[in-house]
Amino acid sequence: MGLYVAVVLDKWERLEQLRQELASLQPPLGLRAVGAEALDPKTVRELNPALDRRDRQRTMARWLLPFGFAAGAMFTFITNLDTFGFAGPMGQPLIGGLLGLASGWMGSYAAAASVTGEGDDQIRTVRNRLEEGNWVLLVEAISGDAMPWGLIQKARPQAVVRLKED
């Protein structure tokens, strides 16, 4: 992980030239081109908050589903309620567990949706530039390594947007 920067350029040729110059540097940088003929912005995690939210929901579901099931089953055991008496002594905790599992699943969606991304404004800026027909080069520098700002500025970008820093 490191520093993620989106370099907005108006021409594909400039993007390719900058990419070649940056690719020759040591240590190597992570480089990805985004635009009409390159990667689709909807598939790039750094430019699509919905992908982050989906991954966050799946991670939370992995934790909340088993705990929800266990909590629902335990609640049925410790309260001695006969809400699901028709299911018998083994079926009641099972139904309680399944209801707890469903609650954990719904909770994972609610919790994932309640967290907003830290760089939503920056992402919106980059996506607006892409919609205007510009090209974006995503540059990732590994932690502790310096970003080659001189080479980036030499390409005369329309904008340089810092997306995130890990």
C-alpha cells in the first residue's frame, strides 16, 4: 500500500508517454490507464465507491452471519419462550438461529452502507473529468517511496488528484 494519485490528461499520447517514463523508474510504480480505450472506471476500485461498499458488506457478512445465528439460537434457549413451539424443542432454536442469521445479513448491508468513503469528493472530480473525455493514469507509489512529481508535472496534466494514502 502507499500513495494513490490520479493524473488527468487530455490526450492518450501524453498518457502513454508518461506511462513509459514512469514505468522505467526504480522502484517500479503501479500504473493503470483509465478511459475510453483502457480500463472502465466502473471496474476500478479506486474510482468506484460501490465496489468498496460491496466488499465491506461481504466482509461484515462473513462475521455477522455466524454470530447472528448463534445469538438467535442462544436467545431462544435462554428465554424459554415458546414462540415457535410448533417446531419442537430442537426446531425452536434452529428457527431462532435462522432469524438471527437473517438479522446479521441485513445488518451487514446497513453497516456497509452507513460508512462513507474518505475520498468521495476526489473520486467525483476524477470521474467528471473522465466523462468530459479525458484520460486518467492511476499511479501507485509503495509506502516510503517518493512520488515522481517532476515527471508528472512535465506531462502537463489537467489535474493531479490524490485519491488516498495508506
